[in-house]
Amino acid sequence: MATRYFNDLHNWLINEEFSSTRQARLHKAYVLWLNLIANPLAFAGFLVVLMLVLIATIAPLLANHDPIAQDLRMALKPPSSANWFGTDEFGRDVYSRLVYGARTTLYISILVTVIVAPIGFAIGATAGYLGGWVDVVLMRVTDIFLSFPSLVLALAFSAALGPGIENAVVAIALTVWPPIARLARAETLTFRAADFVVAAELQGAGMGRILFRHIVPLCAPSIIIRLTLNMSSVILTAAGLGFLGLGAQPPMPEWGAMAAAGRQYLLDAWWLTTVPGIAILLVSLAFNLLGDGLRDIMDPRNA
């Protein structure tokens, strides 16, 4: 009877602890949302990013033409009720290609983020935690990557790997991870000598457990902010590679490639370059505004 009572009490305490933790997380998310709404520029950036995700998700429902189908009889038609943003040199609807191009842009941005976030954190946190010659070697490699302009380095890797969207993702990821590694190292150095880290070491916890159980949650806000700010440079770099023919290949709709294709018709068909150029500008600006807002909201010094 006593054993059953203690088991019930133990289960009740666990459930209460889980419930309190969930409530604390929901409250933190709610406060974050209120702070985001209170920042007009950050909220505007959030809405544009949300619109990009929505457009990419339901692109087949929004597009009113096949983005790949060609009709040379309709080539270079100006914007009209049938073709909202006009047609390109092959008679393809620019609006439909712009909508499907949102999928390509979001695909590149998410894939690059998924690649660079763990790699950058692993390199930076390892360097900051171990220190010594490991720190020197890893940071000197990071400095080598940082010494080149990101677009130039992406062009070099893309030229070596060959054209294609997958190779463009790899090339962009190789230029984006160094700032993440630098930030993760700085954050790890801040918490390296903290009491909870020393206590975990005394209890026999390994480096992997300490990094991913104790340091990752503390570094996550800074890394998320940095990744959000990096989105704009990722989009611009992807558009630059597409503009030069090293990114997404025809006939796949991609904003940079669409802008490049309209160069020779710029005076007669201004919409070919202007429409995708405005889309690149708006999305890049939105990610910058959102990142700046998150930095102000999540900075503990502003609490």
C-alpha cells in the first residue's frame, strides 16, 4: 500500500513538473509574440516571410499558368489581365514563374540553414570548449574562409562543383558556416567556466552531453538570430549564382535566373528583370528586419 502511494506521488510530481515546464515555454513564446507585434518593422518582416512560406506551399493553387510551358506566340507580352506580370521570351507567364520561384528560394534557404547550423555550432563549440591547439587550428581554418568575400568564394566553389541547384546549396553553405562557428565559439567561451558546466564535468558528463544538453540551449537564441540575418545573404548569393548561370538551371523558375534572362530585353520588356528583382529585394529586406527585431527582443540586456 505504501509503495503504491509513493509511486502515485512520484507520477504526480513528474506530471506537475512537465506541466509547469510546458506552461513556462508557452508563456515565453507568448511574450516573444507580443514583443514581435510591438516592433512594427520586425512584424512587417515576419509577415513577408510568412507570405513567402505560404506562397511556396500553395504555389500550384496560386499560379494561373504552367511555369514551364512555352508558347512563342505569346512571347514578351506586357502585363495584362491574362498575364499579370507579362510573359518572357518563350511566352511563359512571369507571374506563375515568380510564384514557383518562391519554392526554389525557400528550398535553398532552408537547406543551407539545415547544413550550416550544426556544422557551424559543432566547429565553434568544440574550439571554445577544448581550447588549446584545437581552438587554434579550427579558428585559423575559419579565418581562411572569412578572408574571402562570400559571393567570390561561392562562385569559386560553384565553378568547381558545376552548375546546379544542389551544387549551389553546397557552395553557399561553405561560405555561410564561418560566422556561425565564430559566434558559437564566443558563446561557448562565455559558459565554459560556469558552475553548471563544472558540476556536470564532476558528475562524469562527456563533452558531447555538456555541449548539446547545457550549452546548445543557451547559444540557440544567438545562433537563431544569426541564421535569420544570414537568410538575406543566402538569398542574394543564390540569386547571384542563378544570374550567372551557376545556380538553378533552365527551365526551373528561379528569381536570379529570371532576372538574368531579361537583361537583353530590359528596354523593351522591363518586367522580366524588374519583377524578380523586386521579389529578391523584398524578401531579403524582410529577413533583415526580422533578424534585427529578434535580436532586440531576445537580447537579455533589453529585458
